[in-house]
Amino acid sequence: MLKKIAAFVLGVTLLLALCAPAASAIEFTEGPAPGDFRPLRLELEMMRRGLANVNVFTDGIVVLREGKIIYERYARGWDRTTPHRMYSVTKSVVSALVGIAIGEGYIDSVQQKVVEFYPDAVIAPGQEGKLDMTIEHLLTHSSGLPGDSDDADAWWEANASPGEAFDTGKAAFEIPQVAAPGGRYAYSSGPGLQTLACLVSRAVGMNLFEYAKLKLFGPLGMDSVTWDAAGDGRSYGGFGITMTPEDMLRLGILYLNEGAWEGGQIIPADYIVATRPPSPNRANYGYLWRTYSDEPGYERAVRAAGFFGQFICVLPGQDMVIVRTGSAGPVVRAVTGAALKYPAAERLFMRIVYPIAPLKGVPLRYFMEAMF
């Protein structure tokens, strides 16, 4: 009897192993830098970006060219395998999952109406424009919903605790629309992106993080990724992912190869191409990836970008991927740490730090705690 049970367990284990997606076998090795590569120029550019993102110091930077690492540097306490908060790089991951869901037939196209996935949503009088809101509108921050600069975090504060009818995926239908879909660009880390993330989850019929591990992180060998969730257990759409520089490189390589990975197609190539619109909008934003003008060396280039200077820069014209991580500078950390403990310091934080932070679509408490 025991032998039969052991044989059954072994058989089930083997079956699960055969059905599970194979992890990537890619290994990163070092290679020679081209003669025109200037590390100092790169570091100065990273410092400039750091200053622009309330952070002078770079935690890590890696440059991959033609499949080889040609430059790598880390601050004390960091290395290639140290997990790092990605902030809005999360948006680019959500975009990738939209593409995967389209490729698998769970979503028809980016032109599909958002309301089709939310038949239970209630649309308030005067908000009928939401019936025309498409997935593409959410992917391009043109849904007509308030953006981060409109203090969209108020929705998070009003829905901070789970309740019987709590569903962050319905954010787009609960917050007032301020413009017709397609008529206004408004960068959003909150309601619009939360609805998009939950839309993918509804479409595929499973938790978004689990779907990502099955269809994206697992096949690429991205073992370091964690993904925070809202109070209702649904993964955040505009922020919340943590990953290592090594796994950032893997995602960059996937986009460098237009969705192909080790002989298979993870994201449809036409969706990757559509991520880089032929005529970038005023904000140079594609499907949740920032784009560049097609000047020499930047043809078809895209960048996943997050607060404090996190980014994955994909440069197909140079067969190159650059990743950079950073975190809050010491002054910002000190003020924020005090604000978490003392009311007077919190008032100082709200007057000095918060007004210059381009991340107002994130729940305030989460944003403050994320600085550490």
C-alpha cells in the first residue's frame, strides 16, 4: 500500500514538473566595452537623473551590450542580486502582461472597452464617457481619469481598508472622469492603473502576480520579484514591484528581442512594436513605456522608469540594455523617517517633500514607508 502511495506521489510530482514552465538558462557574462564607451559620461548622466529624482546617489548601474555585461557598479550594500523597489517600473510590467493576455486570447485587443470586463460596475449620471474608455486609453494615460498631479491619491485614502464591497479594480468607475477618453494626457499611478491591472486579472481568471510568475517571471528566470497588493489582496498596478538588477536586465532583453525569449514568443512582437508609437505623444509615452525620438542610437528605444531614478533602458539600435537603481537621499530619508513618528515632522514632510514628489497616485503611507 505504501509503495502504491509513494508511486502515485512521485507520478504527480513528475507530471507537475513537466507541465511547469522551464526557467531560463541564461547566464550573464562579462565582455569588452566598445572603444567609444565612456563610463564617466554615463555616471555623470546618472547623477543628473538622480538630482532630478530627489536622489544624488546611484545604488547600482549595469550596462549589457550584445548579450555581455560591459560595465557594472554598485554602492555599498548593493549588488546584482539585491532586490530593489521599482516604483513605476511596475506599470511597464503590467503593460507586458496585457500583451501576453492578448497573445493568449484572453483580451481581444487594446481597443476593447474596459467596461466589458466590469459588467458589474456602476456608472454615475454624467459619467457616460466611461463607456468609451478602452484598454489603450489606460495604457497611454489618456482615459480622462484624474492623474497623479490631480491628487488622485484621495481615492486610495478613501479606500484604505478592505470591506464587504471593497474592490480596487473598480477604481476607474468610482472616481469622477474629468475629460473624455483620448482627450487629455494625465500620468496616473492610481485608479486608472489599478483598474488596468485588475482587468488583466479578471480576463485571465487568476491573481495577477500568479499569472505573471507563470507567464513572464518564471519563463525568464526572474526569481527575485515580489509584488505588493492593496487592502483587497489585488496587486497594485502603478507601483509595488521589487526585483534585482539582474532581473531588470532579463525584462530589458525580452523587449530588446521584441518579446522573444530562447526560441519562444512570450509577448506578441506586434504588441512590442506598438509600445513604441511612430509619432510619440507630447509626453513621449507608449504603452506604459517611455519612448525616444528616433535620433541616431535611439531608434526604437524604450524605457521603463520609476521614482528615484529606477529604469530599464532598451536601445535596439545599439543592441544594449542599461539598468539603474536608486533610492531616497539622506535628507529625504531623515525627514520622512521623522514624519512617520512625529506629527510636527509629518507636517514638514507634507510642506516640503510631498509637493515635489511625482508619485501622488500612490497611497501616502505606502509612499512614505517605501522610502526605506
